[in-house]
Amino acid sequence: MKKIFLVILTVLTCGIGTSQTVVNSKFGKGIMNVIAQDSSWSMKIGLRFQSLFMGSTLVNDEVGTKYSNAQFLIRRARLKFGGYAYSPKLKYKIELGLSNKDLGKASIYTNSAPRMILDAVVKWNFYKGFTLWAGQTKLPGNRERLISSGNLELVDRSLLNKVFNIDRDMGVQLHHKHKINNVVLKESYSFSIGEGRNYVGKNLGGFKHTYKVEVLPFGDFAAKGSYSSVDLKREKKPKLAIAMALDYHDNAVKTRGNSGSLMETEYGFFETDILTLFADFMFKYNGWSIMGEYAKRNAPTLNEHSRYGSPVGESVEVGTGANLSIGYLFDNDWQVATRYTNIIWDKNVTGKSAKSQYTMGLSKFIVGHKLKVQSDFGFTEVEDSSVREMVYRLQVDLHF
């Protein structure tokens, strides 16, 4: 890992020496933008990080106790590379996670190394609207997960995303985009190993298949706004995106398919088929942004299809989730937003009770999503429980 950091540091400081160097690049457009003299390749280097303060309070009404804590942390720190190689039709993206939260926990399945690589993918536009992706990147699942963590209208993603998202994996994806009059249609299919990002061992379970269809009935959003939470472009006409995705994981060995905890027994890994359905929409108009999501995870053969019997200690996190967020951006680039999330577990399988989360946020966009200050207040309650949690968060987001 030390060698990797030395290479990165060399690239960023090369040519600077002891004097200042003036570059022709605006803030938020990358630290460095390079293109070959013969136009055979290009590279953009970017950096972003989020500094977060979080305070939380747990209240137990039944016994009258109250517990509070606070923490400061670098929520995310990312180094990004992107551009094209050989031809503009062959693009690439590399994103490295540098913070402890980004790296995650090392295990024998990652060669006991932190999971530094977030994205390492090539995208080949081989014919008209068809593009083939190969490598490690996000799977075409729920909208909130596909929206970059730097383009959110609240401090972080919702509880629904935490529970149901299918995250990143290694494999191939086929994407297609075309128009019928003003209607934009997008279809995608992904075939992946099903073990999550940075996995280096043999396949523990089965493979993962993900299908997604998206319709934009009023045409494309400005500046790829269907995957950005705030209406920074203040759409002059209503824009709407509606999508459905289906993820099928054959013989999964983790509680959430390619993520979560391993389901181990004394005889080996518990395996079961996991089916996850997503439906979502994004609407924007004149400063308003509304996003809704629905997720349902099921293990239809949970009690029948298993090589080694029942799981010990862990079970598939089956259930449903719903999410609705609404925000309005004022002319002075202050935004107010609110979000409601509801999770209903299959209690017979998980033993968990339903959970609801309410969030209110206030943000100031200084240079769009590239420089912003965000705060929110969240309230979480669990069905049939006297314990409630209140969380306040304040975050500064900076993108070069």
C-alpha cells in the first residue's frame, strides 16, 4: 500500500518543484486534465473529501435513561481518475478510497488488505447506444446508491439504501440507451461474481444477475440530473425518470447477497437464492426535487434450497423498504429537504421489528455539489420498542 501512495504522491507533485505552477483548470473540474498530443488518450485527476460531525442521543422512555455521544470523522476521502484510452469510445474510471470508512474491514477474502479500490472499470461504446462495461463498479440497482455520495441533498443516504442496496461487484455490464421521439429509454444487464468489491478468492456461492429498465418520458435531465439529488439547474420544464430493477443472486452466502455477513455453519457456508426488487423515480422542476424508492428482498427457497442446512447466527435480511424525499432549492442556493424511510422486516426470518426514520435537512451550495455545507436532523423509532434515536449531522463537502 505504501508503494501505491508513493506513486499517487509522485503524480500529483510532479513538475511542481519549489515554485508555484499555474494550471488552466477551474475549481471543481479536476486537479489535472491531460490529453495526449495525438489525442490517443486522456486523464482527469480529481480529489474529494467530506468532514463530518455527528452527535446522537438514545432515549429509553421505559426506564427513563438517556445516552448521548459525539464524533468527528473524515466520512469519505476519494482519489479519482478518468478519461479515455486509444479512442473516445473506450472510457475508463478508477476511484480509490482513502478514509478508514472507505477502506472497510480487511479479511482473508481480500488477501488481508483494506478494500482500497472502489471503481476500476472500462466502458466500451462498441455500437451506437450500446456500451459494454468490464471491471468493478456499482451494479444497476436502486437510484440512491447510483447517485454519487457527493451529489446528495442530505448528509448521507437513507436507511433503505443501507439495508437493501446491492453496491459494487466485479463482472461485466451491458448498457443501452436510445430515444423514441422525446422519450429516453435505458436498459442494462449485469453479470457479476456476487462476492462484493475487492474479492480475490474463489467464488463462495453463485453468480449475480441484475436487470434494470429506466424511462424518461420528458427527455433527459440537464447535466445528468436524474442521478443528482438537487435541482441545481432549475429545470425549466418538468423532468421525470422512472426505473425498475431486478437482482437475482444464485446460491448467495451473505445476508444481503454480495454484502453483509457471511452465513456460516459448522458444515460450511449456508447458501440460498436471493431475489431483490427495486422501483424508483426522480422528478425535478424549477428548484423542486422529489425522489421515491421501493425495495423488496426475498429468499424464495430459504427453507428448501441449502447445501448445509440452516444458518447459524445470521439470516438473510428479507423484508421491504420505502423511501420518499422532497427538497426545494431557493434562488440563493440554500435548500431545505425532508425524507421519510420505512423498513418492514420479515420478523419470522430476521427477528427484527419494523423501523421508521424521519430526516430534515438544510444545505448551502456554494459551488454546486463541489463545495457545500450540509446539516440534517434525524429521528428513528422501532416498532414495539421504547428506545428512540436522534441524530444531528454537520458536513463540509469539498471536490477538486
